[in-house]
Amino acid sequence: MSEIPQPSSGVFDGREHQLPVRIYYEDTDFTGIVYHANYLRYFERGRSDFFRMVGISHTELAAVDTAFALTRMEIDFKRAARVDDALVVHTTYDRVKGARLHVSQRITRGDELIAVAGVEAVCITLDGRPRKPTAEMVARLAPWFES
């Protein structure tokens, strides 16, 4: 029996992580256009797979009393995505300041810009108190921050 391949976690192009996403019927409303809240899911997948690719595991973070909460997300919707579209979620972690991580994201279909997001996430303890990211997390993210 052949081995089943693992799902793609995307690739890096410079400091930008790129995650391919396919649009399925379940992602759309009755018109075949992606329901607006689903863009939040695609952006989350991009941030999570970025972490996965640089060796940061949410499970390991939880073991050291660390998690994340979004404190701000600003989204500009530029074009509609539709069923069967092949999109790419582009993610860059720009900087860390105290407990806050600043992230830039966009979704494209080929050369077309679909949506853009500015995200602020705060590092927290599992009981919800802000905390600075662990030294190991900062070390793994540092090569990807803006110069």
C-alpha cells in the first residue's frame, strides 16, 4: 500500500509564506461566491502554517502556558473568490512588540488581489493574561521579521 501524502503547509518566498487554498462549494453562499467569514479561516490557516513551517507548534506552546488571541484584524475585500478558484494566502510576520505580533496578509488568485488583512495578535497565558512570547519563539520568528 502506498503512503498517503501529507497536506501542504505551503512554501516560503523570501520572508513571505505562501499557502495554496482551493475553494469548495461549502465555502460559498448560494451565488457561488465565497462567504465573507471564510476569509478569516484562510488567513488563520496562513498564520498557523507559517508557524508550522518555522518549527513553532501550537501544542508545544500550550505545554508552556502560551497561546494567541487576535486583538485586531482589518480586512479589505477587493474581489470576490468563487467556487473552484485556486487562491494563495500570503503571510508575513512583520514584528513583535512586547506581547504583540504584527502580521500582514493577502489573498490572491493569480495576479488578482482578492483580500488584504492587517492582523495584531497578542501572546497570552492559557488563562488569558498577556505575556511576552517565549525566547525560543522569538528566535524562530526573528529571521522572518522586517529589517
